[in-house]
Amino acid sequence: MLKNVEKTVEELIKWIQEYFELNGKGCSAVLGISGGKDSCVTAALLARALGKDRVVGVMMPDGVQPDISDSEAVVNLLGIRHMTVNIGNTTRALKDALSDAGSEITRDVGINIPPRVRMTTLYAVAQGLENGGRVINTCNRSEDYIGYSTKFGDSAGDMSVLAGFTVEEVLQIGDCLGLPANLVHKKPSDGLSGMSDEDKIGFTYALLDKYISTGICEDERIKSKIDRMHALNLHKLELMPHFTP
């Protein structure tokens, strides 16, 4: 847990400003708005750091999104620029093309296609802005630790605001920013599998955060599972390896 969340928020806002001064002077921050805590907290921090006119939130429902009202609530609350790009036709067309080519559309393949289409969308939006844009990754440290993200999907981006913070710490930041509890403390879900994050991974974020922070996990079975997930997904966090002749 953060000992001084107010000080951390101040430092984080300054860090965002310094990044854009060096890597995107005058351009906008572009991020996907899912309606969950991570995109809500990230958008709020960006708006404070850059001003709401330099933040573009993109809502990307895959056909019908049951909680789209939460995404709309985020952009309206913060007053940031926003747009909606429905990716439903694109994901269906890609799945059909893959199937027609003889590629099997397994459950996990189907789950991972929308995040990759969404990242393509975000980069297209950023490139099309008058002064350009930088795509903001919204993953947190807890998700990154166990690889709970899609490679070249939601795990991509030009800079990451929350990658250094566990889920519990993200909640602290959201509360410190005065964001609505129904958005910050909303039960996390990928919006793709029909399950909550914790049901899908098989343990709570509180347990995971404790293990990440202290190395302590009383349940040996869960500890082994976390260690296995972390080891298997390190490739998502590392730079692409290359051979040096």
C-alpha cells in the first residue's frame, strides 16, 4: 500500500508532464476507456497533468457492450474529448477470414482478437490527430505480474501510467483523486470472457498484491500458480530478443 498517496499522485502527474515534454510536446494522450478502474484513474491523472483538452478517450465496444454507460460516465465526468469506435464488424470479419483460411478460432483466440483490434484503433486515432498523439497503456502492476493482458493488445502502448502500482494502490489513487466509488471499486472484468478477473485467475487481487509486495502467500497451491503464471508470461514484459551478429 502507498504510505503517502497524495505525494505519489503529485509525483506521478509531474512524471506524465515530463514524459510529454520530451516525447510528445503539444500532442495528446489517447487511451481506451473501458469503464473500469484502470482507464478511469489513468484518464483522470492525464487530465490533471495535461489538461482535459489534450486527453482523448476512445470507447470501443465489440458490438454491444453491457456496461458502456460506465465508459460514458468516465468521459463525461472528466470532460475529456472522446469518441466511440464500434469494433464489432472488424472482429467478426477477422474471425471469419481466419476461419475461411483454415485457422482454428479457439476460445482464447476469440478473447484476444478484440484487444488487438482495439490497440490498432488507438494508434490510428493517435496518428490522425492534428498534433499527433501518444497511446497510453492502462495495465497495472498486478495484471502485468501474472500476464493478465493480451500481448500487442492492452499490454501495448507508448507509456504506462499505472504499471508501477498494484490493484490496491490503484484504488488508493482513485480515491485520492475523488473519483466515484462505483467506477473505482467496480468489480474488475475483462469484458470479454463473461467472468470477473478474480474468478478467471482463481485468486483475489488482494492476495496477489500481498505476494507481490511481501513475497508471502500462505496458500502454497495459489503461490505455485502465481509463480507459474509469472514465469510463463515474462515474455510480455521483456523487450523483443534479437540476435547480435
